[in-house]
Amino acid sequence: MDFRFNFAVDENEHSEADAHFLLLCSPEHKQEQREKSRGTADLTGKPSPKLAAAKHQDEAALKKNLCVKAAKEHSIPQDLNKVLENKVMETVLDLSYVKLSVVERTCSGDADSEGIVSKSVSSHSDLIPGVYEGGLKIWECTFDLMDYFSEAEIEFTNKTVLDLGCGAGLLGIIALQGEAARVHFQDYNSTVIDEITLPNVVANCISEGRRMGSGKDRKASKPPSKRLRKAEGSPDVLNRCRFFSGEWSQVSQLLLNSNKPCLKYDLILTSETIYNPDYYSALHDTLAQLLDRNGRVYLASKVHYFGVGGGIYLFEKFIEDKNVFRTSMVKTIDQGLQRCIMEIAFKNSC
Ligand SMILES: C[S@@+](CC[C@H](N)C(=O)[O-])C[C@H]1O[C@@H](n2cnc3c(N)ncnc32)[C@H](O)[C@@H]1O
């Protein structure tokens, strides 16, 4: 599968994109700012050198985090046939997934309020940083992680699982098939959740001809299937799912605030999410906030993302410097661009 990296987004594209973001400044942050200025301004009202330095730091941080996409929980529509309306499904490794070229032709207006489908098509780009983060496609490390789950016989039964940066959501669907107690799906883009992830989960939850048991005996790719059958979903499966969109730090706050007592994940599954070093801090903190004390993260990635700068060794070093997690490389794949699977656990976990 080919991936198109194109970061030459023109200025119009940016200002148009900005309309889709909320410039978030938390009340706590504002209070901090007020306290900072009270504590360090001198009697003339001019900022002290200390304040000027702090201001400079804040501006740099603000610039980096200018577009912080707000988090949102997506409800599951009552009528599951609506979710599958206009969708054509294909099949890979016995899993159904929405055919992207049809979405590209049909998804516009309210169905794509973020405008990411047209932006991705017109810019010939699979990634537009801060606008569209690649979730419309299935990236190849997803399949590496799926293979690893069966080889290592990863157990999902009764686990609480997060598919982080889910895109098509195939990893979460595997966890559902493996009888996970709960599976939460997160993607940066709300269009991805509504038009790709949710339909894929519904399509794979159809009772007719589909067994929501162990997915361990999955066969090799089948030819693309025809238009989708009627959705007679298994609501019990959907009751085990929740769907979120937004930037990681925002989603993490939403999850922490909306789940009392605090819900932590036994397993966090994440594929092709470490391409951009600018996001490492938010990703690391999200993992630290949401992973159970004895939980595990399975992260699949290319060794290096040309043109973007991220990669497995850079992220490994980032984690090492933070000193919160231990990592181990559990698999490397040498075909084409080298790829890896990393297991991450808290330093003091069992
Ligand atoms: C390249 S796509 C990979 C999609 C999917 N995991 C796969 O392997 O097919 C990267 C995913 O990470 C998520 N992502 C990237 N940066 C993010 C950020 N800063 N905040 C939230 N989600 C982010 C996007 O939603 C996107 O779905």
C-alpha cells in the first residue's frame, strides 16, 4: 500500500483548517498566567526579565500547540443501517472495512464537516499535520500488529482496551472479537470516527455469518466483498464500545473526567502514531495517564518516517528520557521499510 506524505499545505489551506479547531486555553492555564504576571511584574508595571523569559516560553509552547483539537465522544446511532448507508465494504484477513475510494467520492457536507476528505484528495496527501492525521487509510503496521497478536497469543478476554489513533479501528475490532470487556476507539478526526471507524465496527459486528468469538483462526485476505448486507448488529458488542475524536491530551482529559472512578486500560494498541516528534509529549503523557499500572502498550511503527522525522528509536529515546516506562522491542519486520513492534509498560509494573 502506498502512502503519500505531503506537508506543503498552502496558507489558504491553513486558515481554512483553523476554522475547524478550537484554540483551547484551560481556566487553570489562564489562572496560572494571572498568578505569574502578579508575582513577577515590577512596580512600574513593566515585565521583569523573569516574566519576559516566561512569556517567551509560553509563546513558544502556545505556537507549538496552536491547534489543539477539542475532544468529543461520538454516540452510536440507534439505526445501524444509517451508519452503513452509502458504504461499500472490502475484506482483508476476514475483516470488513469501508472502501476509501467510495468515501472519497461520496463524503462531503455534514458528513465531513472537517473537510478532511476533500483536503486529503486535493492535496494528494495522507497527512496534513494538525488537520488530517491519516486515519482514513489502513496503514501497514496495523497488519504487523495483528500478526503479532496471533503469534504472541495476546489475550483480550475481559480486558479494557484502547485503540489509540485507531483510523479504521481494525486493532480494536480484533480485541472485540477476542472478547474484550470494553474497547474504546480514538482518532484525531471526527470524520474518520463517523465515516470509517464506526461503520467498520458495525460491519464486523453483524451477527449474520460473523462470529464475534476468537479471531485467532483468521484466514488470509479474501477478495473484496459486494455492497454490505443489512445491519442486524449485535448491540451487546456495540455496548462494549465507545468512540472519541480529538487531540490526545484533550481526549485523555475527557476520559479522565468522564470516567469516575478513573478507568484505566489494560491494553493500549497503537499503530503508526509516532511519525511526528512534535506529538511525542502529548502521546507519552496520554499513555502515562490512561494505562493501568500493570497494563501494556503495543505500538507498531516504521523505524523511520522520512519527511516527517519521527521513528521508533527517537520515540524509544524520548521514553527513556522521561523515565516513566520501560520498553522492549518484541518484533522487527525487515520486508521493505523496516518496521517494529514495541511493548511498553510502567517501570514499576509486574
Ligand atoms: C497514520 S494514522 C494511523 C491509523 C491507524 N492506526 C493505522 O495504522 O492504520 C495516525 C493516527 O494517529 C492519530 N493521531 C496522530 N496524531 C495525533 C494527535 N496529535 N492527537 C490525536 N490523534 C493523533 C490519528 O487520528 C491517526 O488516525
